[in-house]
Amino acid sequence: MDEVAGAIADPVRRDILVMLRQGPLSAGEIAERFEVSRPAVSRHLRVLRASGLVVDTPVGRQRLYELAPDRLTELADWLAQFARPSGWQHRLDALDTEVHRTRRERRARPATEERTA
């Protein structure tokens, strides 16, 4: 997870990942969309490849880079704990809390109270 977080820390690498959502691109196609040099783009691609966020496939004399989004799942799951539930999720969480509270109260009541209720 740390390797993935480090790889996406750079805005150029995040932009590359967004571009690759549309489909595979060569290093040249990626580089022409940035103001940085081709060697700099190659270094960014190397970091993304090392983290497992992209895979490269040789096609003739060039390599096509493709997004491998599965590596983001662990990081996304970890980050989800900081998101506040909204909408239905918030209501369902509140219902779950109320159900557990009611069950706990029923277990805490003496048996004689339950018979008279």
C-alpha cells in the first residue's frame, strides 16, 4: 500500500493514470501531453510500473502502457474509513446502531420485567 501511495503522490503520475483510463498508450503519446521531458515521463512510468499501477506490453518497437487498477483497491479500502457516510449509508448505520442498542438493553433487563411487559 505504501508503494502505491508513494506512486500516486506526484501529480504527473496521477495525470498519467487518468489518461490510461481511456486505454493503452505508448510512452511517446503520454509524453506529448506534458510539458516535462520524455526522460522525465519515462521515470514516472518506471515508478508506476514498479508499484504495479501500470503494466507495459511491447508492441513492435514501442511499449504500450495500460492501467492496472486492482493495485488501488487496498489503498481505497484504507482511505474509505475516513469518509463520512452520507445518504442511505448514514441512515443504515444509524439503524444498525439502534438495533444493537435495543438488543443490549433487552439482555440487560431482568427476566421478571420481560414477563410483565
